[in-house]
Amino acid sequence: MRGSKGYGKTYIHLDDVRKRMDSVKDLIEIAEALKAEPYVDEKKVAVIGRSYGGFMVLAAVTHYPHIFTAGIDLVGISSFRTFLENTGPWRRKLRESEYGTIEADGEFFDEIDPIHHSERITAPLMVSHGANDPRVPIAETEQIIEELRARNHPVEYIRFEDEGHGIVKIENQITAYTAMAQFLEKIYN
């Protein structure tokens, strides 16, 4: 997928700023290729992602609502604008080189940010976030949850008060992965 590490400097920058949605298109191509396989039930294709991958989940189910039938977003970004506004200056500067700046790219953010198009989402979602996340403010999750719940969209939310940018405590891992399995089982059985 464009932007992934391990394939050289040119490749890692193929989804920077205005090319952001190209990596989402890659995800869609992967899903379409899977659906074409005879052993894949196209009504049972879910997407899961963590951090930037959480943005990918939200972007995929927002901009391509007919592709996935469920999504799981873990500590993801729902708006690059609010992410940059609410992220500490040390992190903001680091991320602006890849994501863009509010001043130069704010209108583009508004076009692609899942928070601005949540009414397009048709797939049930599960979202999880740690309250102490130093990388992606928990407000990124809470604002998309609020939008979805306001229109009675099926969404499950797990907030871990004692976690940060990931689930590291074993008891929380058990809770999270059990909940994810139950979420998918409920949708697909």
C-alpha cells in the first residue's frame, strides 16, 4: 500500500498530503481483489486499522461505503484538521510534513476527513481509544462516535482509561480482542 515503510523513500511519500486518498484507493483495490476470490463471501469483508490505519478504516467506510460490511477503528484520526489543532506542537510539526498544514491544506482536509462525511457510513463500526493517548487525541474518536450516535448509526465504543496509543495491558487486550470477535460474530452470524 502506498506510503508503507520498507520500500524506499519514494514509495513512503506516495500518499503525502494531497495524495492521501491514493492509499485509501489501494485498500479498496485489495478488498475488491479479495472479493473476486471464490472462497471470500463478499458480504463478510471487514476492515481494521490502528492509528493512521484507523483513519484508513474511517476513510474507506466513508468514501467507499459499498466495499466493507464492518469496520474496526483503533486510536484513529477522524479529521486531520482537528488532529493538527489538538496535537502538541512537537507532534504537529512532525506530522505536517506528511499530512499537510491547516493553512495550506485545510480545504482538502475538509473534503476527505471522515468526520465531515459520516452520513455516508453504512457499515457498523467498533471504535477503541485510550484516554491517555499522547499521539492521537481521544477527541478524534469521541467526535466521530458523537456524530454516529446522533443519527443512531450502529457503533460500539471501548474507551480505556488506563491506556494510551494502543492496548498494552493484558487484561485490556483480552477485553478488546474479545469485544472485536463478538462484534464481528454478531454482524456476520
